[in-house]
Amino acid sequence: MWRGTFGAAQAERLLWRAGFGPRPREAQKLARLGLEGAVHKLTHPAREHLVGPRPHDENGRPLAPFDAWGHDHVWWLDRMVRTSRPLVERMTLIWHDWFATSNNGVGSQRLMLNQNQLFRRHGLGSFHDLLLDVTEDPAMLLWLNGSDNSKDSPNENYAREMMELFTLGADRGYTEGDVRQQARALTGFRNSWSQNSGPVNFRYDPQSHDPGVKTIFHHRGRFTWKDSCRLCVTHPDHPSFFVRKLWSYFIPEAPDHATQRALERLYKSSKYEVRPVVAAILRHPALYKGPRLVKPPVVYNAGLLRRIRRGIDTTAWTWLGSMAGQQLFYPPNVAGWDDTRWLDTATWRGRWWIAQYVLDRQALDPDRAYQPYDAGKLLDHACRFWHNPPLGRDTHHALHTFAHRALGDAKGASWKREQYPVMVQNALRQLIAVSPELQAA
Amino acid sequence: MTRPCNHCDGLSRSRLLHRALAEAGSGLPAIEPGMPLPAGTGLTRRHFLAKSVGAAVAVYGGSLLGLRAFEEGIAAAASGPAAPILVSIFLEGGADGLSVLSPQGDPLYKKLRPQLALAGGTQFAEDNRLYWHPALGGLQQLYSEKKVTVLPAVGYTHADQSHFTSRHYWEVGATAATLRTGWLGRYLDRVGKKDNPLQGLSLDDTLAPALATSKVPVASISGPDQYDFYSKRVWGEVEQRMLETIGLMGHQPADAGLRTAGNVAAQVDRLRRQLIPFQSSNGISGPVQYPQSNDPFPQRLAGLAAMLAAGLPLHCVALTAPGEYDTHADEPTALTQGLQLTSDSVLAFQRDLEARGLADRVLVHIWSEFGRRAAENGDSGTDHGAAGVGFLVGTRVTGKMVGEFPGLQKGLDGDGNVSATSDFRGVYASLLEQWFGVDAAAVLPKAASFTRPKLVA
């Protein structure tokens, strides 16, 4: 448990790791609760209410997340921006990455959003229940061929990923034989195909299930899909996998051995509940002392919008998200996004454009607006625009130097002395938004 | 009931998957989830995922590298000896070799292709059964100048007919599902620099998997004129100063997260400055007129020639050709459009390189993941096949056909697909040894088992 200061800076970091960053003055408010109070508030949220303007597309029409391309991404982004339960929403994002399902394979925004609701429902609950619901979730059944897996033609796809990616880790505690036996236990799910609506009528059909005896992890029995899930969650290698993976979403450096073991014990003693483990991670000193974590692109995007209290009023966030390396509902493959490599020269440019789109409606007009001909004041003003994010000395110096030199260019002409400060203000807001301090928190 | 199977859907999904991955910057894709396992290869998903080195593969890479090392690396690489350059052009979807070079002199051709058979055109000089597709005037012209080597039936035995799998084989340079680096990526890993991401460059929205490395950084840009930054109501001198500030923020701070963000910003700044001469507002001015098109391909080649002329340290470059080659239906129109723009653009590129005195340094390889079924289907189209046609273009090629056209009587496999008379891995081995001057065995698995055709004169 972190015993150091819990001030606005720590509260701000907590809000970035456990949500989508603070709204104006939210960090200060949270800091007043103290660390214990703040973590309790995040992990035991009251009923959700959505704060801020309702989302719409660029023509003012309501979103059509089930039907219109890209509206699924902005629909969820809106939840991230407006939610009063940021940790639940962040956990939903984590489960989307953990059980990474892509609409490229599913082909139905409705099924993807149903799955999204499932993740939200289980955000902080029992991992065992989550795994059970994911296993019979229609989007997942399509994505990993769960409903193609039948007694007569077994398909190992889900069985393998269930152990490799969802519960145990590659080559940890299971054999190729276990994969085949798990696949048999998981048989029985089916769906039909309709000419008009595609996959329909997802069901469990005992006729398709292989009722024979299976041997899984040295246990023998007439196992069904529910046994499959139970055997994975109660496998001795599961808690260590779970803890390490969950930790990595919140803290960039792996936990030390003692912490790892303590979290495993906590997870087991709580009967596979997510909430206590997340709470312990959020209280851990490594979150406050350790290095910053690069924000996932959607977190970056939602955070900028929250910071200036702007709601969803364009669907551009979808392609901008894709440009920055993260289009929701389209993870690159079943292993999810690579959360250690968000930034490269291409995705950084995507973030520049996200920041530009966040700012564009507020860009000041050099012909009309007034800004002081003073580098220091311009920089203060730009920092205030973003509600004073903590900028390091180097960044502050680089921004001040920029403003100072740009104003110097204006010396010779009076129109420049009027217009350049306004442009410098616009530019400073853009530069702050893409500064390292706003990319990682 | 199983999912309805649709070849073209498979292609678009494979394409989307590649796209998504390179955006995430996490290396070569795993086999596409939800796709049937390729029959007969013994592939399982496990091999892809379990052996995945996603975290270790630097697709773009270099985020751990400091600004100074990077700047010096680019400069040092640019001032070093001029390296030979390979440009890989991918005809995505499986181009129909029997239309690219149509075997009008083969008695079975018209029987297999009652609707689609081409008639007339220019005979191919090295095999009088074959005729150039009428859209390939550009390549044919270069061929007549001995600047094109034709591979009339290139592929591999037991060709896989999944776009995804076969493309993967070509990209990794082996019929191995488990390889996670591209064949050019592995070459760059041997000879490349840790601080020069331009050595492997995708001129595309995403990184070409053939360039995926495990050690050295490589880059992907949509086009040299597509790396712009804009901020509303900031222009002129102020804009310039703003852009120059990108790389200066958070310079070498102690925090690892900030350091990553700062390093990438510095790389962005570096790349942006390098590409300034090629931004469209500055115009890519060159000695040659490229075809006008909405497709970015000709402009990408024009930009490539300009980058080479500017001395940027490029080494392996990958592009996707314009056009739709997965011609299950209405093949004639789609194929003609794609081939025409590709061929005209390659001709312009070759002329551009010649005018700039760079032609002897550049070799272009044109390939597709497979050819198409000899017999047409009922939709004025053709289904997935085996061997296809490939080309090598440049002043240094031999201009002599590699392999032969096997004929439609005896040259088809049990599925009615053209059998390969040259192996893509042998072509790669020759390129590595004869063009790059490295031991192919160090780059290609089982390199010793492939015959190396003579490709470089």
C-alpha cells in the first residue's frame, strides 16, 4: 500500500490508470478522499449516470451503433467520456483486450455491443462468471468457432485460446491432449444462418455435445463446457497468469515476487473476484512511484475530451482511433492489442490528429481574437486551457522557447504583433496535447 | 450449418487483419481467427500464436532509441556506400497468370476459357505459345530492352489456396506457418542498422509483413507526401516553429514512459524533416511524367525515386500494386485496369531512375500470392489457383525467362491449377546472393534445397 502523499498529482495518475483521466478539478476532489477513500470510490461506484451532452454525429443525428460503420467506436467512446463509473468502463476496455474479439470475424455490430455489455456487467465481478458468460457469448462463439465445434467435427479454436490467452498462458500447465479434450467438453453450441440477418438462434444443443468421458488436466469425467471453464479457473497455474496480466494493464513494470504472490493469494481467497485484486493494484506503491504508462489511444482521446468537457459530436474519432492504432471492436487478433507498443511514428501522428480534432472548434481566429504579446502569459493561458496538466521542465522550456521565438518573428510588422500571439496560442494548445506528459500518465 | 464461404470475403478480411496489425505495430499477424485451417498443411493456430514474437518484433521499432543515436544513424547510413535496392510490388489477391501471359498457342486454352480467352496481342518472344496482356505495354517495352525477366509459372508445390496462408508463405520466404519475420526483414536484421528505420520502408498505410524484422527498426509511410501535420489557424513562420518544437519536448527525461513518448516524438520530427522535400505542397518534381490516377501507387513510385535521388538510406522497399486481382467475377475489366496502371507506373519509375542515374542500383520484383484456376468459373471469373506469373525489372536483370510455361495439357496439377516451374524461394535465394551479395542460407530456411536461377547479369 502506498504510504506517500496522495495529492492531486497522485489522484490524477490514479484517474488515468483506473479510468480516462480527470475532468476539470476532479483530481483535486478525489485527492481529498485520501488513497483508501479514492480507491474505494472507484471500485465501489454508485449507479452509473452519464454526465454531459448526449452524443450525436456530425449532422446532429443520434448514433446508430448497431448499424452504422464506426458508430460502435464512438458510442463506446461516449461512455468513456460521460461515465460516472470510470473504472468499470476501463475494466470493460481491459476485458475487450483480454478476450479480444474482432468484428472482422464476427460481422455484427449488434453482437459485438452485446458482448461489450457483458464485459461491462462483469467489470469488477467474478472472473469465473465472466469466463462462463464469454464462453457462450454469440460474438465469441462466432469469432473462435465455438458454434462450429460439434461432437462429429470438433474445432479446437476456442479450447486452445481459452487456456493460452484467457486463463493459463502459452505452454503453461496444459498439453496438446488437454486442448483436444477441452474441445470435446466445449461441444454443443450451435447457431443457424439466416439469409437476411446472418448468424441467428445461438443455442446449446445436447445432440451436438460429446457426452463421453474426457481427461483434462489429469481429471476424468463427462465434462461439459461449464466444467471446462471451472477447470481452467481452478487450475493451479491460473492465479499467477491472471495477476500478471491484470497488473500489466495498470502498471508498466512487472510486480515483484512478494507482491505477485500476495495478489495470487488474495485472488484465490476471494474466490476469483476481480474487484479486490484491482483495488490492491490501485493502492500499490508501484503505481505511484513507478514510471508512467503510455495511454492507450482511446484513453488518450477520451481524456482530452473529458478535460475540455466536450461530448461526442463527430464520428471522426473512429478513423482517428484507427490511425492512432486502436479502433474499438477491431483488435488486431485474438491476442488483443500490444499494450507495450502504442507509440511509433505512424500512431504518434494519429494522436496529433486526434488532438487537432479535439481543438479545431476552439481554434482562435487571428483576425478577431486577442492574445497577449508575451510568451510567458501565452504559455500560462494554454496550460490553463488544458487545466494545468503537469508539464516537465524540458517541455515547459521547449514551449516557452517556441513562443518566445515566434513572437520575435513578429517584431517587424504590427499585423504580425496582433496575429502571431493568437496563432502561438493555438499552436501551444496543440503542442501541449501531444507532449510526452499528456501521452503517458 | 457452417458459415457461408466466400473467397473475396476471405481476402478482405485478410487485408483488414494485416492493416490492423501494422497499425498496432505488433509484428506479423497470427493466422486469421475464424478462418478454416488450410487443408493439408498441418497448420494449427497454435503454432502462430505460441511462437509469436509480437513483443520482440520491431515493426516500426526504435522506440527505445535516443534522438542522437537515431540522427547519427540516418546520417551515417546516408553517407555510407550506396546499397543495392530491392523494390517489392505485390499484386494482392492472386493475379491470373493465364491472362497476364495468355497461352493462346496452347490448344486447351480456349476450351478451359470459353468466355475469358484473350485473342491477339503481342507474342512473348521466349515462348511463342504465350501473348502479353494488352494492358502490359509498359512491361513489354522494358522487356524488349532486356530489362524484364519473366517467370511464367512461379510458385511452390502443393500451393495453398488461402490468400492469407499463401501470402504469408511468400512474405516469410518459406512454406512455414511459424515464421514471424519477413524474408526481407531477416535480411535487414543481418545487414541493417539499429538506428536507420528507413532501411526497410513500406510505402503503404501499414508495414508490409515481408519487411517485419526482429532486431532493427523499419518504417511504414503511406507515401512520402503523406506525413503531414496540421493545426488549424496556425500557419507560416509560426507553423514552422511549432513543427520544429515537436521533437524538443520531454527531451531525455528520467521516466521510462516519458522517455518512450519523447523518443517517438523525436523520431516523428526526424522523419517529418526528411520527408519535407516530398510533401505534395512542395510537389515531387522529377524528370518523368507518371500516370495520373486517384490511386496513390504512381505517386508513391515517383516519391520513391525522389527519395532515392535525395540519398535517403533506403534498402528494401515494399508497395502494394493498384487493382483488384481476386477476380472471381468480371475478370476482364478489373484485371485490365490493375495491370495497366501497375505496368505504366513501373515503366515511368524505370525511366525516372534511368534519368536520375540510379537505375543500376534498383531491382523491382513483382509477385502475387498465387495464380488462378486454369478453367474459368461461370461468372466471367476464375478461382484460386497455384503457380502464377512474376517479373523482375531493372537494368541489371538477365532478361531471360526463368522456368517455363508448363502447358495446359501436362502442366496442370490434380486440381486443375498451373504447376510451378520455378520456386519463389529459389528466386529469393538468388536475389539475396546475386543482388544483395549475402549467403541465402543465413536468411532462408532450407536455402540449400532450392535451385537458384541466374537473375542478375
